Amino acid sequence: MQANPIKTNKKLSINNSIITYKSNIFLIINFNKDSTMFVINQLAVLTALLSYVLGSNLEHDGSVTIRLQQALVFEQFPVWSERGNITIQSLRLGQATVDQKPLSLEEQKLLRDLAARNSYYQIKSIVTSNDGSERTFVSSVKACMLAESELDDRLSVSIDYMGRVIGVTLVVASNSACEGIIVPLEKLKFFNTVVYVRHSETGPIPDTASFIQKIEREKEAKEKGETKDNRSFLAKYWMYIIPLLIFMAISSASNPEAPQGQ
């Protein structure tokens, strides 16, 4: 018998294992004493639990706010200034509202100067969740690419299966090659930002139930002596035949027949 603590509130039953969910404890009780079957059953139990947890959290929804800051000046460290705010009302549906201030004339000149020096434009995303917790992400693109796209950019917000933001990435919409194009300052005033919410995808869950049944059938057949070996003679005894042939070859080489006299 083995008990492992995990938080949950439901009950499942798989083969000889009983999974009991209580308020703050999760017990896996396995009655199979065979070591191999014990391990296999535990894997099946954990797989079923993982499938249950992932399936439950796919229904999770919530909202987050993202405070955007930008770095247009680089001294010893980036100097951050406010760019705007993003509110994602529904993480499940990816509904977002973008509120950004236009760049001032001074900021436009700073951005164009970054582009001329082939430097990077950096953005800091401060994500605040429903529970008040904060996470910060920094992303960057070539300033010349952002300038040549006329501030047409994309923000990719990555969400894990628990509904937590695990990354915010800035991408320029155009295929700019930074060819040294001089962009007029009036084209560098308003951001055209589109927000994409990307959910983590759950990989396929292995079919452990059929595998366990197969192992159990093979075990029962061996215990009853019903298992038949249908392999060929060579397949059964090759490990004995090959050493014998090698031994005979070595013996023949070390003891050649004496030449017959005339």
C-alpha cells in the first residue's frame, strides 16, 4: 500500500487501484503486490490523473491586464517609459482591448535614431493576474524593422493549461529587411497593435489501459502454462549455436591436419 499526497476533490477507480480525492489530500492505494504490475498500475493512475487535471483546466477562464513600457534610450541600462495598457477580458476566447498613447515628437526622433544605429527596440510587459500576482516579460525587435513597418506590430501572449501567462513576445507585422529607408516622423506616431492569445496544447495521452490488460493476460497465461513458443529452431537456440560454431572454427585453425606421407 502506498499513499501520495496531491490536491483534488473527486474519485476514480482504475483496475486494482483506488484513487480517493479529499479536500487537501490525494491517496493512491494499490493492492497489486507484484512489483512490475505495481509500477504499470501507478503509471496508469498518474496518466488518468494528468488527463483529468488537464481536461479540467481547459475550461478555466479569467482576465489579465498588461502594462506596456518601452525603451527608446539606452545608457548603462534601458530607460523605460510608458507605452500603454492591454486588458484581456477572456483568456479562453482571447478577447483583448488595447489602449496606447501616441509617441511624442521627441520619442519619434528617438525611435528613428535607434533605427539609424541598427539598435533594438525593447518592450517590457508587466502582467497582472486576477489574484494580483505580477510577472514581467521583456521582448525586443530591430528598431529599423518597427520603423519601416510604420509601428505595425503584434503581441503574442502565451497561456499555459492553468490559465497563467508564460510569455509575451513582440513581433513586427511586415517583412522589413532594414534597408535604410528613412521613414517620415508622422508615420511613427500611432501604434497599430494586434494581440494574439495562444494556448498551450496538450500532447496525446498514452493508452495504458489496453497495455495493462495485455500484460495481465500474458502473466495469467504463463502462470497456467498456456503460453506456446512458436519460434523456429534457430530463433530459439541461436545463442547456443553461434558460440559452438566459433569454438569449432578456432579449434580447426589451431590444430590443422598433418600432411599425409608419400
